[in-house]
Amino acid sequence: MNTFEPGGTASYTDGLFGIPTTAEKSEIVIIPVPWEVTTSYGGGTSRGPERILKASAQVDLFDLELGHSYKKGYHLLPLPHELLLLNDDLRSLALTVRATLESGESLSAEDQRALKAVNEGCAKMSEWVHTQAAEILARGQIPAVLGGDHSSPEGAIRAVSEATNGAFGILHIDAHADLRHQYQGFERSHASIMNNVMHATWKPQKLVQVAIRDFSEEEYQLMEKNVHVETFFDLNLKRALFEGEAWASICKRIVSGLPEQVYVSFDIDGLSPEYCPHTGTPVPGGLSFDQAGYLLRVAVESGRKIVGFDLNEVSPSPDPSNDWDGNVGARLLYKLCGWTILSQA
Ligand SMILES: [Mn+2]
């Protein structure tokens, strides 16, 4: 029994989706990253992995389009308690830094120390995720990250890049562009993950963003300027739909820019907020659950291979009886796992 919080009921004796699995015999190994040190608005996503695990027991394994993919094994690694404790400490430091910034004052020596501690802690988290993902890939398995905020998968994306010699692209589904150059002084903010990734030595060949509807002018300029970034703004997707283009045709256009090997980075807020009402930074608009699932289908049916993925920013309701965010998160995780397995054929 591995209980995440006092009073919690998440148990590893059941396993994700209620299936008992082992790390050795599973094709997909999922790294839980209970991390939200730099989240700027609503909190709670560090408790996402636990609530998804809990909600996953309700998912029926029989799925019309995924068949028996689950038999390949989707193993969730134990929740890292020490990372959660570090998260809680650093999050309060980050909040004091942010309070100073928002007051318009310059950072005190104490704030500077706090900022340094936060940046070092975030780097440590990324290293830890990288080590986990690299080990999974070295065993011939597929790594996935279950966040946490959107800074959580950076180490996994780096490990995938190393394993593929950089021959991969990212399919990024999100309300936000996440292309900010630092955010509030935090080097590894959830809001700058894709900027960090696209400026790394291990960057992918292509970043294809979908459902983006919240971004700064600076981010817009980066999208326009960087030929390796292709953004499908939510506004334009909806306009195409309203004017009669089929979603199937739109998905083909989206997928056509991706290389053969694809890493999927899925921020739950890429979906319409009705599917994720408690996520930290919800934005009106976005994809339906079915549109997102169909996009994954089109990517896989095009012959592309999913080499890793993350699901992040799922944040449970403070009301423990309200399971909705976790429920949607668990079902989306099930689709991501299933399409990843189907793409290996
Ligand atoms: Mn987002």
C-alpha cells in the first residue's frame, strides 16, 4: 500500500486502471511528477497523479478503438514522496518571490536566494525525470510523464531526443503556447517549457502546437520567426470548422508537419475547460475530448510512431467527492497509452 496523502486511498496494490502490473513487463512506464513549483494561478496539479490513479479504476478496459492494447502493460511508478515534499517547500518560496514581483518592488536578497533555490530545485526535478526516462528507454520501453505542471516533462523529452538522435517532433496540445523566455524569473516555468525545449541542443526537428489560444506578442513573434514551430491556433481551427472543413481534414493538416517519430505533450487545458474545470489556467475554447482522441487516431493511422508522451496540468477539485477532472484525466491517459501501443505496430 503506497498512500500518497494521509487519508488518501490511492493504492498500488490495484495498479493504474485497476490492473496489477510490473515495471519490467510493461511496454509503457509512466513517471508520476507531483510538481507545481512555478504555477502562477490555481494550484493543485501536484496532486494530479494521485487523483488520476484513483479515478483510473473506473475506466472500462474494453475500448472500441483500442482493443486489448492494455495487455501490453501500462505501469505507473511509485509516487516520489521526496519530490512532493520538495515541491511543497519550493512552492511557498516561489510564492514569496512572486508576491514581491507583483508588488512592483525589486527582489530583496532573501527573494534572490529563494529564486535561486527554486531554479535549482526545478533543475533537480528535471534531472530526476531525465534519469527515469533514460532508464526506461534503455530497457526498450516507452516513457510517459504524468504531471504535475507543464514543466514536469522536460527531462523525458530530452531522454527521447537522445534515444532518437533528435529525429522526432512534438505534438503539443495546449491552450498556452508555453514559449515564454523565462516567466517571473523562473528558468523552468510551466509557461516556458517549449521555449526551453526549442532552444536546447537536443531540440526536436519540429514543434506542432494545437488549440493554442493564450499567448503573448513575444511568443507570437517566436512562432512566426521559428520555422521549426508550427502553431494551429484554436481560433483558426474553429474558423475552419465553422466554414465547413471536416475535422478529419484538419487533423491531416496538423499531423502532416510532424516527422515519423512523435512525442505527444498534452496539457489538459488544451481541452475545453468543461473537461478540466480545476486546471490552473483554464481558457475558454479548446478541443472536445473526442476531437483530441481523433487527432491521436489520425496521427497513428498516418504511420507515425508515438515514442513518448506526457499528460500534465490535471488538477483535482478541492472537494474530494468531485472526481470529474481526475476522471477525464484518467480516460485521456488511457487513450494516450492505447494509441501509443497501436502506433508501435
Ligand atoms: Mn496550458
